[in-house]
Amino acid sequence: MVNTVVRLPATTTRILLNHFKWDTERLVEQFYDVDQEKLFAEARIVSPFKKQPVINITCSLQNLTMKSNSDEEEECGVCFMTVPTDQMSGLECGHRFCTACWREYFQTKIMGEGQGQKIPCAANDCEILVDDATIMRLVEDPKVKLKYQHLITNSFVECNRLLKWCRTADCNHAIKVQSVEAKPVTCKCNNTFCFSCGEDWHDPINCDLLSKWIKKCNDDSETSNWIAANTKECIKCKTKIEKNGGCNRIVCSNQNCKMEFCWACLQSWKLHGYGGYCNEYDEIKGKATRTMSKADLQRYLFYYERYTNHMQSLKFEKKLYEKLKKKKEDTPENKMAWMDVQFLATVTDVLCSCRQTLIYTYVFAFYLKKNNQSQIFNDNHSDLERATETLSGFLETDITGKNESDIKLQILNTYQYCESRRKILSDFVKEEEAFYGSVVSSEEESDQLRADDYPYEVISTEEIFQYMENEIREVSSVMEFTDTTARILLSYLKWDRDDLLIRFHDEGQEKLFAEARVVYPCRKKPEESNSSSHSKNETEECGVCFMTVPTDEMSGLECGHRFCTACWREYFQTKIQNERESGNIVCAAYDCDILVDDATVMRLVEDPKVKLKYQHLITNSFVECNRLLRWCQTAGCNFAIKVQYVKSKPVTCKCNNTFCFLCGEDWHGPLTCDLLRRWKKKCSKDVTSLKWMMANTKDCPKCYIPIEKNGGCNLMTCRNCKSNFCWTCLQLIDEHDPCNSYPEVTTPIYLKTNEERYEFYINRYTNQKKLLDFEKKLYRSIEMKMDEMQKYNKSWMEVQVLKKAVDVLCSCRRTLMYAYIFAFFLKKNNQSAIFNDNQKDLEKATEALSVFIERDITDKHVKDVETKLQDKYKYCETRKKVLFEHVQEGFLNNWWTFI
């Protein structure tokens, strides 16, 4: 099918399809939309449109060659033997070796290394792939040919996302689906497994949770058990610590932490002390101090024992099928009726299905956090387990003529009840998946914040260059300069045309040109390099290489310095290519700061790559210097943002990266750029130095410079702003009141005077940042959920609600992240209390929305889910808006004072 569209050889098409994981739509799209030469290079194929002629001599072709060619010989580059030309074979890349070497090479790759789909050329450093026809023609051994075909087939299945091999040993069947989902599929060998992860069907838990469980169970049990039984984590830095003495006062061994805490209750020793006994077990605090998955070895063993017990029971109960088969084929006296066999087979299906559900719900229970819903889950789980064990007991009972009717009736009632309980438990787990806090792992994507009141546009590299050309033309047409002169002047003044016009007309023009390092137009020295007055026999000495060259091979600048063209060319290439200079290149003469004009650079440089790099440097310099332009900070993104005026506002690139235009950092509203800069400076300092400063310095209440007390007097004089203040209460001396009694409420908190306060805010800031990173990954799973919603005949607008909700979630999470920095610097007053309440409301709403979004949208009540989702994200938007407006109003009314 693909061949008819792209019209390429079958072997070439196969390699391309394999490169694109057998995604035909993506291949066709890339083939016509992307540079074909680049496409073939990435797939390691010689482009069919410019193939080199390859001598491929076969017996039939040999008979057609001229008699003079029959005696020709070539040397093989592998074995270095001289062989007749008709025993040489080559690929489309041009490399030729003898047939014997090719044959041995292919046999080694196929039989020894197990390569089939991607066998490269035998030449050193050649990555071109060998086509199927060449391999099948040169390989003679039938076993090698069969293995090669098997490897190609296996690679096709492994790479194709819509195909998956059956996992049963010796089964050669594969499953083909129309869409990839975590759904059960059954092979012809009766093996049922999950198509998404390939494991045994694990309903009702998802693939991620099963993967976590398998990884945990495969860990080194002795090591992990010893660690769990004999160590505890530091309550601050989470380092594993072994108790090596009798005292319960533990000091963390991490040199950057040194946290002191109680071994028994894991409370900070500052709060605990030697008098704080903790002989009474507090279950809530005990659970809060450990990670749920590894906190209690006994809890893990409890669930693991029941998980393996049900798995073993399932293996035994699957043997019931063999017993039923024997009953069906038994002697007429003992033979069971066909209807009875079918009935018992159905019951066995239900029993195995219930047993399998119990296996994986124990995994679910291990990761489940306790809440009201978990109690309902435990009740349903217990009911299913009791019913399953009862049914299992009935099936293992010998059925005789006396008890046949009673047992059949009991089995009928019990298996129907089992199926009902299994469905209830499975549906409940799917509806309440959010309660075990699973996080959807996807490709990281940024949220799409937009500022409607801040006009901007996203422009490409080509549009940037055109924008620069227009700016240059406008200035050069008004001032009658050359384009290069206009560009250098604009670059010098940060591309501010108004400033250039004002300075050009109001200040001394010669001074402006001197500052910009441009020769003043009225004083340019005539360049004689191309003058007709020089005869062809005249020569000059180059001041760089000191070679005497003809005058017509010399070139000069407006400053009057002249050197040979070869030296200029090498100088420009060095500046552009190696030193990564900007578009402004100075004259090659010693102590000359005059800038070289663009026309001279483009005229003397011959290498197209160097010319392209020069244009790129000019464009980059244009964006870096222009205050109305800013590059997107995402790696590999070539777009820039163009604004009408500079302001601290969020802008979003086409790659969905949202950042602050003023400072270039990730958007940090409601935080100001200055506060963010102060926060980054604080967090980036050396930990040891930071702790020393917290313990030994205080900040000047006026200029905030850290000051160390070096005497006994409490009267301090700041060396920076010369302010006099009290060391004890940090009040200015002019406003000083007695500070011998502790003011419970009015004492201001200053920067670096309280390590615990800093830890409080840095922990919450980091936590919100991690949650934002996780929630950005939800975008990839949205497409699958949107497809599921469309199955319920939802309109495009209704389906977009889900994407809008994730946009709002990431926006609110980012706001909370920077709101904690704002709160750290904020001094306490009436307005700060209102801010804290607004922040608390937003955090509650954001957490509720986050939990709700991570639930499965494919249930029967999708319409109700959509309505609730709208309510939750609109409420979040409202709370975020209230917080923003309060912060902005505070800046306008000078409510905020910062430490």
C-alpha cells in the first residue's frame, strides 16, 4: 500500500517503515513534508534519487559483458585478496567486497549477533543498511535465510505498536489490534494477557501500578528487608541511618544536614528534648513520618503473602479444566453430561477470574492510602474473597448421586454471587483510582497561559530576519546611510530607532559614530582596492602575512587599513566560525576598533557555511540587543517573542513554553522579577555559608545587607547605608523602643534569621514545583481520554474541557509555587493574613482539581464527570484571579513590605 504512494523499491520502503515503527501515516506525511534527503539519511538509506551506479554481476549479466572485462580483477577490502570482478558485489553506498566475505559477514550478523532488520554495510564507518534482496541473493545456507526471515518478522512485530507476540513459550501467534489500550486479549493458545504491558491480565489495577509492584518484588529481598528492619530515614534529608548506640538522640550523618531527632518517634529534638517521652504510639504521626510503600516491612509481607497465595491458588484451579476434560471423555458409567461439563467450565471461568482479580487487588490495597473510600474497598474485597473461597471449596468437592442436586444449586448461587461481587469491586476500583495517588507519566509539555491584555506575537527565524531588514531600511532611508552603518548604529543603541534619531539630530554626530565604532561618512577614506588607476603590475605588501601581492588582490576598509584578500578571508572565518563572535567584527589592524561592514564580509567570504553562520550571528545579535524581542528559552526552539512594550507579563511560544518576557524566567506570577531574582540568589548559595550566615548575621533593616556583630554593643552601624539600628530588635535607632520584652505578634521576621522558616517555604516551593512537573505530563494522556470521551458522542467543544482543565491546573500550580516565595519575603500585617487565606483557598481547590483530573474518564457517567470538571476548574480560576488581584492591589496601595 505504501509503495503505491511513495513509489520506492520494496526493500527501501521496508527500511523506512521500520524507521517509523511501521506507522504508515507518519511515513507518508514525513516523506512529502520534510526534506527527503534528510529523511533518507536518518533512516540510513542511500537516496534513490541520486544512487551511485553499482556493479552487480550475476551469471546472466556476465554473459552480456564484453570479453575484455572477463579478465578484470579487483582487490577485496576485507580479505585483501585479488579476485575476478564477477566475484565482487557492492551496495548503493558504493562499497564493494568479494562475495565470500559478504556471505561470511551476513552469516555472522544473522546467526551470531541475531541482527536482521538493521545490518549495516561491512565498510568501516558506513551506516547504510543492507537491503533484503542483496542478503537473500548472497546468502546460500537455507538455515541462515530462514533465520533472517524470522528476524525480520520478529522485528516487524516488536516495532509495530499495533502488534504484540503471545508470551506463551513456543507459541508463534501474535495479536493485532486497531488501537493500543490496556485491555485483555486472548491468543489461540488460550493465554490471556494485557496488550499494553504484555503481563497477565491484571484487572482492575493499571499497568503502572503493576509495574511498581513487580519492581518492588524483584528487589534484593534480603537487603531491602534488612534496611527496612534496621534503619530509619532522617526526617529532614531522608538519608538512611542505622542506630549504633543506646541513646535515642540521633544526629544525621549527612554533613549538609546534621539534623537532630528522636529515634523512637522521629520528632525533631528541638521540639522533643530529653523530657519529651514518646512511649505511647501515635498511629497518625507514625504513618506521616515514613514513605507509605516501604515504611512497614510487616505490611508489605502481609500483602505479598496474600498476593502469592492467590497466585498459587489460581494455578491449582486452572487444573480443573483438565479434570473436566477427563470427565467428558470418561467411561459411560462415570461420564458426565455435556450440559453439566459446560456448566462447570463456566463456573471455573468465573472462579479463575475472581481469583485473578483478588491477586491484583492486593497490589492495589498495598498502595492505597486510608480514607473513607479505602474502607469501602476493603469491605468489597473481603466479600469477594469469602465468596471465592466458598466457590473453590464446592468445585473441589466430589459430586455423587446423593449430593448432586444440592451441590449444583449451591454452585449456581455462589458463582453468580461471585461474579456480581467481582464486578462491583472492579468497577469501584476503576471509579476511585485517584485515591491511591497514581501519577500519569507522559512526555513533558508546558501549560498554555495567555495574557489577553498584553499583545505579543511569536515569530520565526525568517520573520526575525525580515523584521531586522525593515528596521534597517527605515533608518537608512531617513538618514541616507548604508545598510551596514544603519545596522551597527541600531545595534549600538539596542535597536531603539527613536533614541537613534534623537541622538543623531540633537547630539554631535561625529561623537555618536565614534562611540558606535563607525567611520563618519563625511570623512571616509577612498578605498583604492578596485580603482582603475592601479595597473595590473603594481604590488603592495600585506601587513598581516607580509607577502607582496598584486594590488588587485588587496582589500581595505573605510578606516584605510588594507590587507590581502586571503588574510581577510581567514580572519573573518576565524572570527565567525571559531571564536563565535557576534555580527560586529572589528578591523584586523592592531588597535583599530572600526567595525567591518556587512557587504565587505559577504564579498570576501567564499564558504557558504561561514556566510550562513554570519547571517545567523547577526540575527541572534538583533534579538539579544532588541528590548522588544526575546528568544524562547526552550532548547532547540528557534522562535522568538515580539512585543509592543516591555513588561513583566507571561508570553507563550509555539512550543507551549510560557515565560516572563521581562526576565526570561518561567512565568512566576504573582511574584515580581526582583523577588524571584532574590530568591534564586538565596537558593543558589553554598549551603554551609548560608547556614553560617543564618546563625551569625542579620540584615540591615534599610538596605538588607548581611552584617556580622563583632562587638558587645547592640548599636550597629551599617557599612553600606550608614544606618544605625539595634542588633536585638532590628529597629532603627531613631524609631527605637525598649526591646526587653518579647512581642508575640509585632516582631518582624527578617531574611536569614530563622532557618526553620526558610526550610518551611523552600520545602513547599519545591513540592509545588515537583507537582507542576508531574502535572505537565498529563497532556500526553489527555489525547487517549479525549478519544474515549468521543465514544460517547461528545462534541469537540465538550471534549476540549479536559484539556482546558489541565491548562488551569498547571497555571494554578505555578501560581502556588511562586506565591510561597512571595510569602517568604512578605512581612506580617493585616493584608498578609488575607493573602495567606487566599493562598490556602487556591491550594485546596488546586489539589481537588488535580485528584479529579487523574481519574478515568471512560466510565458510564462521563457527562457528570464533564460537569464536575468544569465546576472545579472554574472555581480554581476564580481563586487564582482573587489571589492575583489582591497582590496587584497591594502593590498599587503599598500594602506590601518585604524583608
